[in-house]
Amino acid sequence: MFSFSMPELVLILVIALVVFGPGKLPEVGKALGKGINEFRKGMETGQSEPVNIQAKPVDKPIETVCIKKDEETK
């Protein structure tokens, strides 16, 4: 998928350390790992279960507003 070399990974880690600080970095990593795991689980179950989406009819039409620009306001 992605191929990062060692200097690129170190640069990303240093930037994350500066942005989040050493106290929050483990929490951010844990949350990111959980998010990726949930995404993967969702992708696996999403392929076997088709989703049917139906649009609801609109009760009343949408009103449009036209604004004319005066020549004096230029």
C-alpha cells in the first residue's frame, strides 16, 4: 500500500511528537490504531452485506432566490 523509508518515518514521528507532545503521543497512537482496526472490520463486513439506499420524495419544492447587482454599487 504505502512504502515509507526510515528517514520519512522518523520525520513523521518527530512532527507528531512536536504537535502532540510526549504525554499525549501514546494516547493518539492508541486511538489511531483502534480507528484503523474498526475501519478494517467495517470493510470486511461491508462487502458481504449490501446496503439498499432509497431517496425520500420531497414534500415541497425548494425555493430559489435571485439577487441582482445594481450598476451603482460597482
